[in-house]
Amino acid sequence: MQLSFEFFPPRTDQGKQNLREVRQQLSIIKPHYFSTTFGAGGTTQDATLETVLDIQANDGIPAAPHLSCIDSEKSKILTLLNQYKNAGINRIVALRGDIPSGVRDIGDFHYANELVEFIREEFNDHFHIEVAAYPEMHPQAKNMQTDITHFVNKINAGANSAITQYFYNTDAYFRFVDEVQKQGIDVPITPGIMPITNYDQLLRFSNMCGAEIPRWIEKRLATYGDDMQSLREFGFDVVANLCDQLKTQGVESFHFYSMNKSQPSLKLAQSLI
């Protein structure tokens, strides 16, 4: 069983200290790696670098920085990759990234497959490259088949494996895996798991990224109001059942969107071990 956890780079001293404590708590189950996000247009580049180097140096867990190519120059990407290589990092999560509002010149890369190809050309097989997958379709894709074609292009460019956007419908995940396998793609596709702890936050995230909240889950969450304890208990049951269904059907790796909190990601992860 391979388990990994995703963080966003904190900006305050208190946030940094809190994340160190979270990482320490999650380290007890010896995750496969910790990943750290990269803001739209590279807006958190320095904070991402700082967080990743701190993980790599102090946690005893491999660090995996996210790297988005939109609004980036090849020279800057190359400098950053060399910094990661020199720090002993050998895993990258390569993404297109969101296009910042008002930006017309999106840089030297237009799609994630171009970034993957660039990393392979410059570093051969030094980096294990993860890319994104969207079982319920990327929100900007024209249709599902176009989205699958984009995914196939990323793998053919040299990506080793993928992490999905979160979902709450296992059928969507397994159908996606089946369809890309029909295209000759046979790489690990790790489900991204989003714990349910806050209704408004989940609704906002899902509207932005195109992840569907099944109607029965959304209606149930809406009934809890300010009863956060009941909401979190229900949310844990829903996501734990999702993980169990995936595991029962042969899934052996899980990536948790921790939101820089150890609970309930740790509780969900422990339920799988």
C-alpha cells in the first residue's frame, strides 16, 4: 500500500510551524512521499521551494514538488529543477496550472505534456514524473474524449504515473482507467482523496475544479448546518467507504489532499493499512 499526502506552502511563521507538526504526525505511517502545491502562475514558487527543501532535509519522507508551466519560462523551470535535483529530490508533479486572469502570454509551455517532455529532455530518467488525471473531466475540456487524449499525450511524453482530481464516485474512476488502458496506457493512476470536513469549502472547491458531489451527499451535508461534529463523522464514513471500495477492487495507492491538517487524512489512511 502506497500512501501520500499533499500540502500547500504556508506563508506565515505560525503556518510553517503548524505544517511541521502535521508532517510529523503523518510520518508515523511512513508515507511514500509528501507533495507540495505550486500556485497559479507560480505565485507560491519561493514558498513551495522552501517547504519542499524543509521536508526533504528534515522529515525522512521523500518530497515531491508540484511544478506548473503556465506563465513560466524554460530557463526558470530549468533552474528550479536543478535546485530540486541538487537537493536529492527525484519526484515531480508536473501540471499545466491555471491561467491567471488577464494573462495573454502564458509562457514557453502551453500544456503539461510539453513540460513533461522538457523534463525528460533535460534530466532523462532522474525524476519520477506524476501528472494529473480527471475521472470526471477537466472543467475546461471540450469533452471527455478530448480530455482522455490530453492525458494520453502526457503519458506518451514521458510521465510515469498520475494522481486524480478527487471524486466521490468510484464508477467514474474505474471507467477512466478502463478508457485510457484501451488507448494503450498502463501506468499507475492513484486516486486523489479529499476528506469531507467543511460543506461550504467542499462546495467551493468542487465548483472550481469540476469534481461532482453526488446529490445525496450534498443534500445530507446541507442538513448539518453548524453541527460540525456530525458533518465530519458523516464525511469520514462517506470517504472511508469510498477508499474501501477502491481498495477492494485492487487499488493499491492513495493520495490525500490534507489541507495542511493531519486529521482526518491520517484516520482515513490508517483505515486502509
